[in-house]
Amino acid sequence: MPNPSSKPLLHLFLHIGRLLEERLREPLADAGVHHGQGRVLDALLHRGPMTVGALAGGLRIAQPTATVMTQRMQSAGLLERWVDARDARRVTLTLTPRGSAAARAVRRAWQQIEGDLCDSLPVAERMRMRLLLEGLRDGLGGADPRFATPSEEDRDETRPPPPPIHPGRRSSTLG
């Protein structure tokens, strides 16, 4: 029998990732979103309104990717994109009521699947697993996007909220 420790861990990580995405597919589809959109909704639910650039930075995705994704989410009624009257390149994102409901459904799905995975483990093992996984994530250059520090520009609370984009007015693709 081969020694299990001689098998590449990377294969195990990739397999687990694929299995988790498969488990998430149905409950997220029921909420009307896919995995990437779930991450966007969760970030907005946790942090509140933010710019496309701040979202892209926090989720570690390219800004053009975030722009296209949020435009599609706007079309689906999940969020609103607000163009800054002083700088049309600056677009702030907010959840709609439908987006807030979808974000809560995403969190419930994540919690259910995490519970299914972890309920059989003692609390000490869950904590150890969390620390190990966070260490791996951090070692790969990742960070928890929900705790990303907003830029000074995003913290400027003296700015009034911009009006929503009107259906006939297109937002900048620069985000």
C-alpha cells in the first residue's frame, strides 16, 4: 500500500476545491448567483458600499473583471452602480434589496456546507485546521477580503452618496 504522505498535497487541495464548488453550485443557483458573485455580495454585505477598485483589490481580481461582473449583477438587479459626479471613472457599488437577500442566502449556503464538513470534528481540530488553512492562504499571498483596509478615498465620509446610474446613462468601465 502506498504511503499516503507521498501523494502530492496539491492534488488534494485542487480536488477539495472542485468538490466544494460542486457542493455550492446548487444552493447558489437557487439564490440566482454563481460562486464569484457570491463573494462580491458577501463583501458588500459585510463592508457596505465600496468602489469597484476597492472590491477588486479586496477580492484579488482584476478591476476589468470586477467591472464586467458588477455590470452583469446590476442587470440582474443584485446591485446598483453609482457614478461619482466629480469623477466618472469612480463607481461605487451598493446592494439592492434583492442583492441583500441573495447575499444572506449565500452566507447560509456557506455556513451549511461548512457545518456539514466540520460538525464531526472536535472544536480543537477545527481551530487547528483554520489556522493551518489561513497560514497556507497567507503564504500564497492571500488575505481575507472582508477585512481588507479600505482606501482613504473609500473612507471619505464627507462625500454625499452619488445618485444611481439612470437606465439611459452608462457607467464608466474603468470602475
